[in-house]
Amino acid sequence: MYRIGNLWRSLTDMLSYADRIKLIRETKLRHTLEKRRQNGYTDLDDFGTVPLPEGYEVLPLYTSENGSFYGYEGMAENFVRVLDAHPAYVDPAEMLCGRWRDMLVNYRGDLHYMPDWMKKNKRLRDFMSSSTELWSKRWDEKRFPYDDLKESQRKYNIASGIDGDAHFACDWRIGFELGFGGFLEKIEKYRRLNPGRDDFYDAEKKCVLAMIRFIDRHIAKIGELIEVETRPELKASLEKMRAVCQNIRTGRPETFHEVCQWTAFFCCFSRIYTRDGAGYQLDTLLYPYYEADIAAGRLDDETAKFLIANLLLIDPHYYQLSGVDADDKDLTNRLSYLILDAADLINISCNMTVRVDERCDPAFLRRAVEYLYKNKNGWPRFCSDRNLCEGYMKNGVDKATARERIAVGCHWMCVPGREFPMNDTVKINIAKVLEQAMISLREEGQPSLERLYSLWEEHLGYAAETVAAGVNLHLDHIADVTPELVMNLMFHGSLERGLDASRCAELYTVGCDGAGLATVADSLAAIEVRVEREGLVSWEELFEQLDSDFSDERIRGIMQSAPRYCEGNSSGDYWAKRLTESFSRIIRAVRMPKGRRLIPGWFSWARTIEYGRAVGATPNGRRAGEPISHGANPNPGFRRDGAVTAQSNGIAAVQPGYGNTAPLQLEFDPLLSAEEGGVDVVLALIKGHFARGGTLININILDGAKLLEANRDPDRYPDLVVRVTGFTAYFASLSPEFRQLVVDRFLEMK
């Protein structure tokens, strides 16, 4: 007998795909706990990284006097240093190879982004701290200062997007058609046509050559493993893996296996460079390879599922399934089902979005909900094809382009290879805007609710202008700071013109999210009902309580108990709708050069705690420093029954309406099992929410007892996955603060 992991098999008893998946999952869970010990808690996506090997070290080349590196030369040289330091990762149980372990951003000299393993490396810390601390690390502030914006950014607690990386999407079809060798040929072809751009083309070439070396290390490692492998089925699998890697080293992918491996490698490269996680429409782009291989007898469905499961394991990039095309025809195909089956097979952290439309195969949507119910791991999530498409078309975009805008981020969409949206990097804390409006109202001396709202709109206008100025600065200079050398390879016009993606995009529809909707809506409702209508609290008393952080619990209780957003036809619902109308109108009214425009959305990402710390007490009874409300969701306690339908109705009514989302985030422990009709209940919820205008739904169907036990002892449940906001993560990897965030949302809905 022969032992692999916890499996005992004789050498004549071949390992099945199910056996290999079990081994792979065991390794994944072991790595999850090892990474937490190396990195500390990680309140981000569950990246596909594996633990760093003993002795791993990169010494960056700093090209700026502030202890960082910028531009084509600085980014290319340091990307190559990090990538070249990566050893090959090959697991004989898998059919695809490659993992990433480290990010270029870690070496920007900013301690905020450093994982624990790097902080413990005294040699590296000393090297980084030996540089001056005159300016920021991620942004070259000496060359491109924005001191004139900082006061307003602080005043309104703005996430400016300045220095934000990635957050757009490649057109992967370019890479599939060219391959890494084709990239090199294209670089040299257009270098000749664009004299004076050698710095750009030198940097791109340097990156691609490092990518090929990365593949070469894997080919060599596979060869070493073939020599010692005793199990015939694994040896044959390794030989196939090596042939695939040799074929795509410089050639373009031709088979289903090759295109999956090509994707896996590029995912590693883009993650290392700028943490990019934007995938593609997985079922439609891979379908021609699947169809051709099935017809030629090179592939069967079980192998296809295993390969997809392996791809999802290597990195949880954001992928989309289903939807309709520009002619309203269903995109769902046989591979769509197999991808869901593959995700079920591996059942790990997964960022997969099902695009929902009434013209799509209803059986596919049901299958997706069944897996959501079965695995309780927060996948898939669901977006509305019709509402997102029609909303984006309001920006003057044609239907075909709007249909190509797919879900490839926490809450955001992008037209692959053509749009530079900066999505999820720009946010305004509208609770902070309310705080400033309250200060102005108090100074005027004649308070009224309508005057407060007018002041809130004025301050939001100032905040929006500040955002636009920051976005313009970023777009004008990001190519000189953090050019997107990896994603440029699959961005239309970049190599052709010798320009960074930030300078050659066709669409600059920049997402600008509001955060704190329920906090502000409930505050305005409390003032309307308790102060102006009922007179239970005077304006003077309200100002005193805000100053004292609600020292009087009686008054706090009065304000907290006012009708809330998502109660249903309440004062809170009225104000949430009015806030949405104002936010959308004011954000869209900002004039920007070069075809740029701001697109409104409601989303806080996982910053509710951070944003709350910046805001004092608010009229809804929230105390200073407490978290603001999450995304477009209502505040905790919005109804005694926590009705899911009421929440769905409320959020559907506050969609900004221009192609960006205001997600519905749900957590619940279902009263009905799938067999008892629970799937039908969730299906009705999804369809109903989208019929009323909703755009995106994130659902955590959780085992309540398991969640609470895992919060007390995370290591007991290393396989528990939750959808934190738009991203999924292993619960055990999250900080206690973030774990509690998920638990509190769950308890509220329960």
C-alpha cells in the first residue's frame, strides 16, 4: 500500500479525480492556516497564494529618493525581481501548475501593506527604512503633489483613487490569440512603428521575458518530479502537464488544457504585479476550446471539470457565467454547467458571478442556487443583466458594448480591454458629508431639515469636485507612477500605440461610490419624525447630544426608534430614495476633461469600520466612531423581523441607475432546507429583486451554530468560507474585527 495524504492506495489502484480533489483540498486548507501564521490576519480576498519557502527574499531597487519605485523602469525591474524569486510550484495531484506567493506592492516601502513575514525580516526592514520619509510611497508625490486636495479629502473622508492600482479588466482573447511569444513579436512590431517609446517597449519586453522564465522553471520542476514519480497515472499527468507548458511557453494555447494553464499563469503574473483579480466570461471564452477538444476526442467532461476546479484553486479571480449577448440570445452552454459542477467539486473560496436574465436557461439559475444552498460557502453571487446593461447605456454607450461589461470585481463591472473605470477605488463617506452639513447648519443658527438637506447637497457637490480633481490627477499621471505593464499586454491599443492602458482606453466611466446610505437616511428620518414632526427632541437638544456622544440614553433611544430605511414605505425609505437621486445627480453633473465621467454607486467595500472611526455621533443614535452602515444595506435592527423581502425592496429602490451597482448583501440560516423548498424561496428572491431594479446580490447561506463556533475558535473550521462584501475569504484568515462584522450581519438577519 502507498499513502498520499490521508489516502491509502496500492500502486495498481489508480487515483480517481475525486481522490485527487480530496488531496488538493487538504493541501489548500493546510496552506490557509500556514499563510495566516506567515502573514497575520488578512482582511482581503482569499488569494491563491501558497506559503513562502524558507529563505525567500527580494531586495527591491528603489529608483526614487522617497524609498519607492515608479514608472516603466522602476516597475518593470522590481516586478522581474519579485517574479524571478518565485520558485516553481507543482503538485502531482493537480493537472495545472503555478502559484504566486508575493506582491510587488509589498515593496513600495509602505508598512501599511506589509504582511507579517516581511515585517519580521530585519534586513529588508532596515533596507526599506534607510530611505527618506518625505513623501508617500505608492504615489510619487514629489513629482505629482496634491496638497490642495488633502484638506477636502479629509473633510469628507474621501477615498480618492489616487495611487489605486488595477481595478479594470483585460480582454483575455488577445492573450489567447497571441500567447507569450506573440506578445514579444507584437512589442517589436509596434516599437518600430512608434519611435521614441523605447522605455515603454523595453519595460513590456522585460516583463514578458520574466514570465517565460517563470514557465521554464515549472517545466524543469515537472521534469524532476517525473523522474521520481512512482504512480503511473500521476506520472502520465505530469508528462501531459510538461507538454502543455512547453506548448504555451511561447506558443498560443490551442487546447482546453492549454488555455486553462495559460490562464493560470497569467493570473499569477497579474496578481503579483498589481493584485489584479479581474477574470473573464469563463463559459463563453473557453467554450470553443472545450467544443473542439470534445469533438476531437481529446477531452471528456470529467477531465474538463477537474481542469476548471484546478484553475479556480490556483487563484480565485472574478469570473462571470451566463447572461445574454448583444442580440439578447442566451449565452448559457454545456460548459456553464460544468463550471458550476467544478466549483462544487473543489468547493473553496470562489468569486463567481451568475448573470441573470429572464431569457437565460432557468435550469442553470436553479443549479447555481442549489450549489449556494448545498455548500454554504458564499458562491455564486448574482447580477442582473438587463438592469446593468440598460443602466450603462444611459452613459451614451451602445448595447453591444454594455453587454460586454461583465462582473469582474467585488461589486463592479468593466468592459474588458477597453474601459479604465478605477472601480472600487473612489468613495465618499456621505455620513461625513452629513457631519459637515450639520456644522454649517449650526453656524447659521436657524436649523431646519430642508436647510440641512440643502447644505448636505452643497457639501456633496464640494466633495464630488474634490473627487474629480483627484481622479484627473490619477489618470493624468498614473502611467508615470504605476504603469499597468502586465495588463497592458491584453488591453486594446496599448502595445499598438506604446501607451499605458490609463492613456489609451476608449471608456473612462469612473466609479464613484457613496458609503453610509442607511446612516444618513435614518438620521434624516429621525430628525423629520422626532424633531420636526413630533417635537420630542429639540434642535438644541440634538446638537447637545451629538456633542456629548448621546450622554442621554432616553434621547438616544427616541432617535434610534424613528422609522428606518428598509422598514417599508417609511420615512427612512423616503430619505434613502431622495439621497440616491441627489447623489446620482450631483456625481454625474461634475464636468471632467478627455471624455471622463463619474458613475454613481452605493458600496462601502469592507471599510465600514474605518469610515465609522472618522465620523462623530449621528442623529440616528449612532455613537462616535461606530461603524457606518454597510453598502446599500439598512442599519442593524431596521425591523424586528429582519425581513429579507423588505430589505430587498428597499435596496432595489435606491439603485443609482447608470450601470454601477448598489448590492443587496444577505446573511441567513435558512429555515427551509433545499428539499423543503428553500431553493425556490431564494430563486423568488433573486428574480423579485432584479424585477424591481436590483443589480447585484451577495448571499451568505450559513450554518449559524458553525459560524458562532468558528468565531470563537477559527482553527476548528479552516474550510469555512464567507462572502465578506463582494469578495469571499476563509473565515479563519480574517481578523477578529472582520469576523465579528460577518457575525453581526448574520445575527441581525437571524
